[in-house]
Amino acid sequence: MESNSDTKTEDRRRVGLIYDERMCRHFTPDGEDHPENPNRILAIWNKLQSAGIPQRCVVLSAKEAEDEYIAAVHTKNHIDLIKNISSKKFDSRRERIAAKYNSIYFNEGSSEAAYLAAGSVLQVTEKVAKGVLDSAFAIVRPPGHHAEENEPMGFCLHNNVAVATSLLLNKRELGINKILIVDWDVHHGNGTQKMFWKDPRVLFFSVHRHEFGSFYPASDDGSHIMIGEGPGAGFNINVPWENGRCGDADYLAVWDHVLIPIAKDFRPDIIIISAGFDAAVGDPLGGCRVTPYGYSMMLKKLMKFAQGKIVMALEGGYNLDSLANSVLACVEVLLEDKPIVGTSEAYPFESTWRVIEAVREELSSFWPILKDELPSKLISKQAPPIQISTSDSDVEDDDGTHIVSSDLEKAVQDVVQPFSELRIGVDSNDDVNAICAPWRSELSNTDVWYATYGSNMCKSRFLCYIEGGQVEGMRKPCTGSLDKSPPKEILWKTFSHRLFFGRDQTKTWGHGGVAFLHPESNSQDKAYLCLYRITLEQFNDVLLQEYISSLDTSSPVFDLTDLDSAMKKRYISPDVLKRGWYHNVVYMGNENGIPILTMTCTLSDVESFKSGKFQLCAPAKEYASALVRGLVGAKLLSEEEALAYILEASTKPL
């Protein structure tokens, strides 16, 4: 039932609200704790009701989406899975099926909730497109922007925004020719990006924590160089934060110097916002600091386009107070009957200006308005850099909270923990469970040679993975392994493999390429490798730190079965590492009966480097210095010879 008719009146803006408690029936099996839970939309609805918002809006009843609309962006297999997963015939298999996917759970209410969420966004989008509503907010769950064509992912089942966008494109009578999707969820909207990758009718914009590919969904898809393809080139815009703690000033700077100038040129007919609020102050997964005022201003700036035709669809947001307050602030902006109250006097981080400039440069050939350089006077206005103290002294957080540095480091690590590490009902910070994990004692009895060819050739840098800490040039410390015993032996060998440098920045070293080893041997190539004899338990901890910066102790990444498989097949990619850069564990023979293992990219990645899809890039000075220290310290090469070795690897074509 709707609280008003479908006939639009001119006395005030008609803002649609859609909410249905049936979406609360999607929760974890046996009711275990999880950040994406029914309380999220309950908190929003209660906040809006207490503020008298529903009485000022057009409240709509949710309807399930029809498969024909979902099929525009999802495969038949995907549709069949989501439609049937809650039926009784899946009762015994439901949790096992969910475990196959990245950060997904299913229960008896999941199918209905997913179809209601997609149907709700569809319904309000069509009404806004027709002019029946001026704008709308769909209070839905499960969220959608991570869901890909054939895969639920990251708490998302159907891609709600993509389904609604396709409806607009396919119903030509609606007169919608150009759609701007703004994804301000703290995580990259990987699913939505892929669905419109080649479509110039859809301008997809995502601002998110990326941290050089280490933040969830932990891939290169969110890089600023991912700009679309073919006719869609230039219509995919990623603004990838290099760090957490970004707030109002950082987001508004991106609006003013990237999104708004491009939107003026694009001139969208409608705007759909993937409205995640996990960048809000206090969010346990986001680690950013956007306030309700910040969200209000971001939305207000977008209201100037498409005659204010804006549809907001809820995505993430896991601090219930911040989530509810931010949604309330946004709905009040849509209503346009109250002035925005608040102010922001902070400056963006230096890293924010650097990212903005990189994005503008990458897109300037498609959007000439971005060609002008930003004035130095503007970008000189910066917030102090983020610093995490490693001393024993206390530090004071920006909000005045007095906490010791070790607690701060732990808090930061907890914030950047990827979705894929979330274990329902498991306390990943429980040191007793970590130490007692059965796999650790089993793998501690097996030795391997870990063969290194990059910065880990420098012993002091490698020991960061074992003992924790950081060396000169590193921008973040390692957590270290649980077993902090030093390597039992160290030796150097040469292998007939090609060393090269790729990517243009990393979370650990900042800007500049990092080392990769071609997984196939070639008699004409020669690479120096430093081999550390460590336990298979320690090797697992190195893998985890290389990929995700913190330890999940519930199960090993690389066990004895994987070792046996690698020795037979020569290389394997463990599932948990497949979104990382070094996701290929390569068996390189044995030394004194002990297997030699290294980590590098896959052959398909090598082809991507050759084609230019992935960037080849010389290493930064600090990273190269670590390689030189390793090679010279081992008395293999002189400093000049080491520099020449690195230069050749950096410049010789693949």
C-alpha cells in the first residue's frame, strides 16, 4: 500500500521510501553474530519514524523482482541458486554451498529477502524515471554491489542497483539515455563495475578504500587505471583511497575535483546511488570518518543534476547509530525542506590530493575538463599525515580518546581485516585458539625453503614477516609469525627464470613497481634468489601477511596436501590468495631433500603485463635499495652490479 497516489502534486518534493520487514528474515544460520544483520534496516526505520520522516514521504510496499529483470545482469545459474537456496531441499547443503563463496551466508529467508531487495530498488527507480516520484530511498538488504554476474559475494546476493539500471536502459519508453551510478560504499563496487564495463550509457563512479589492492574485495578492479573498455572507456571512474580515516574533507575534495566536473559534462538523466554508509564515523569495517553532514553535502551537490532525480539504494554500513543518522540526513536532503546544518573545516590528506591528481590524469583524455592541473595553493592545504606510533608512549586519537599505541595498532588492523576473514562464531583475536590450532603443530614439523627474489632478499626485511616490525622504506609494519624462530639456514641460488617489476604502487612500499618472477623457466634468463629454511607453519604466516596483513588462524592457507600438489603440478593458487598479486605458489625443485617454494603471479598475469592490462613499472628507490642490500650483503654482486641487475629487469621487455 502507498501512503499517496501515483499522481504527482507540485506542492513539495515527492520522496519515495520503501522498507519491508520481510527482509529481516535473512540472517545467519542459528543466529550467529554478523555485521550484515536485520538490525541494520530496523535501526534506520526506527530513526526515520522517530523523526517523523515517513509522514513526509510516499511510503511504498516492497514487491519481489521478476526473473526477467534479474536476468539482464545475472546468469540463469545465479538466479536458480538465489531463488532456490532457501527451499527445504537445500536444508542439509545450504551452509556448505555458502562456504564456496566469498563472505556469504544463506538461511530460509535469504531468497525472499534478495528478491524483495532487488524488487524494491527496481520499483522506486521506475517511479522516479517516470516522474511519479522526484527521488527515493530504498532501505533494503541484503546489499548488492559486490554481487557479480554468476556469483554472490561480500554479503551481496542480487546486484540491486545493476538490475534497476538495466531496467532503465531496456525500457526505452522511460526516456532514460544516460545514467550516473555513484557508489560511495567504503568497498569497491566490483560487481556493478563489471556489468557496465563497456557501456557508455552508464557512468560508474566508485570512491573506496583500496590500499593498492589489499582492502576488500582485494583486487585490482578498484584501481584508478580501470577506466572501462571499448565504447565504455572513460565511463568507469575509480577513486582508490591509499589509507583509512578519510573523512568529509577528502570525499568533498573528490566531489569538487573529479565527480562534479565530469557529471556536468555527462549530464545524466537520472542518478542511482549505491548508498553504503560503512565509510561513516565509527564503522567497524570501514575505518573512515564521514559524518552525516558529509553525506548531506555529497548528496546536495548531486541534487543539481538530472532535475534531482536520485534513487538511493542501501548497501553497507555496520555501525547502527552512524548508519541511521546518515540515512536520516540524506532523506532530509532529498525532501529539501530543511537547511543542512553543519560545517567542515578540516583539510584532505596529502594522499587524497595525490589520488585525485592521478585519477584526473588518467581520465583527462576522455574528459578534457580534467586536463588543468590543480593549483599548488589548493593541494598544499593538507591534514597531517596518518601516523601509528610504535613506541611505548601513549597517543591521543582525533576524537580525544586516550589509547596506548599497541591498542591503536590492533584497532587499525581490525578495521582493515577483509570480509573474507570474517568467521561467524569465531573470535579471530583469541590468542589461545591461535596458538592451539591443530594445523600449526602439524605443519611446524615440515620444513620448506622459501625462495625470495624481491625485497625479502634483504634478511632484515624478511625477518619482519617472522618477528614483526618494519625496515627503512616500508610504510607499514608486518604483524610477524606466531613462531618467531629465525630461519634454520639461509642460502643463495640462481634460477633460469625472468625477474621483472610491475604494478605502480603498494601499501607496503608506496609508489613504484615490485618484483615478480616469471613462473616458467627459460635457459636465457637468470635470477638471484635467497632461500630461507623455515617451517611450513611459518610459510603460511608469510603468505597471510603478504596477502592480507593480518592472521586468520582457523585453518592453513597452504597445507601438506597443497605442498604435494605443488610438487606434482609445479604451481598452484590457493583459493584464499586468488585475489592477491602473489597468488601462485611455485615449486622450484628441492635442496637437500627439502622443497623450494616461491610466490609470484600466474602465467595469465604475465600475459596481462605483456598486453598492458597490468602495468610494468620500475621500483621506487626504497624498494630497490632493499634488493641491493640483500645482493651486496650476500657478497653475490657489487653495488654497481646489483643496480645494473635491477635496471635490466626493469627495462628489458617481457
